[in-house]
Amino acid sequence: MDRGRLEAFSDGVFAVAITLLALNLVVAGPGHGSLLRQLGDHWPSFVSYLISFFTIGIIWVNHHALVRNIAVVDRTLLFLNLALLLFVVLIPFATGTMAEYLTSADQDAKVATALYGAVFEGMSLSFAAIFAWSLREGRTHRPVPQEARRTAWWRFTIGGLVYLLAIGVAFISAPAALAIIGLVAVYYVFERTPGTAS
């Protein structure tokens, strides 16, 4: 398969997923209290939207840089990419579910936030699998040097460990878990891993 088709299909999925996030941003409208109160009551939707929007955006930026460096596209890469896209498309669902339950402060809030973290964990593992695939000789135009691979792997995959932590924390405090997931997005805004930096 041509690398361009892989990129085009992936870009379409990223665009749909990031657009679907906005569908969760609604208020009841006139007759349901002041607009300021309604906006305040929906703070989880706005916070989770920002975290999810930037996370999908960061995934897209890093996916673009990683795929641009790929020299050959094989069947394994296509399925790894599909696994990544599966979780990317689940992000709007997990975002809406978590935002709906976050302020209930009960078991449902904890489960919804753990689900949100689990979707990000699946996305992280899928992306890590693509990165691992790219480290094999002859698969990229500019391979990560052998001596830098361990550091690059650690920097690239640390988010997956933090998502696991957030899933555990969700069962103690859903808002704290959401904050941890948000910090991963902040980290990857600034982190530039060899092989993905443009």
C-alpha cells in the first residue's frame, strides 16, 4: 500500500474524531436557568473537551511525523494503525461519558473516568506498537540510532504508564484522574521524541 493512502485514511479518521468531540458541548437553553449557571454546570464537558481535543491533536501531529519517516508500508503496520484509529474514534464516546458522570461523585463517576483513561491507554499502547514497528531496520528513512532507542522508547511510551496510574486513581478520585490525564497531554505538547519530531 502507498504511504499516502495510509496517511489520508488516518487523517480522515482524526478529523472525524476531533469533530465528534464538539457534539458533547451542549447546554439546555433558555428556560433552564441563566446561561452562566448552565455553562458552570457543564464544566466537565469543557475541560474534558480541551483535554481530548489536544490529545487527538497531539496524536495527529506525532502520527504525521512518524508516518512521514516510514519507508515501507506492510500489512502489520496497517493493522497496527487500525488499532490506533479504533481507540482514537472511541475518544469522543469516552469523553462524553466521563463528562456526564464526573460530578456525580459516586461509583459511576469513577468507572466513567477509568473508562476514559482506558481508552487513552489503548491508544497509547497502539501508538507504541507502531513506534516499535518503526524501529526495525529498513522501515524508516531516518532510523533512530541504536544508542538512542532505549531513551526514545521510554520518552515515547511514558504516557501509557501515566494512563495506567490515572485508571487506578480514578477509583479514588475521578477529578484527580482527569487532571493526571490532562498532564499527559501537556507533556506531549512539549516532548519531541526522535523519529517523531518534525
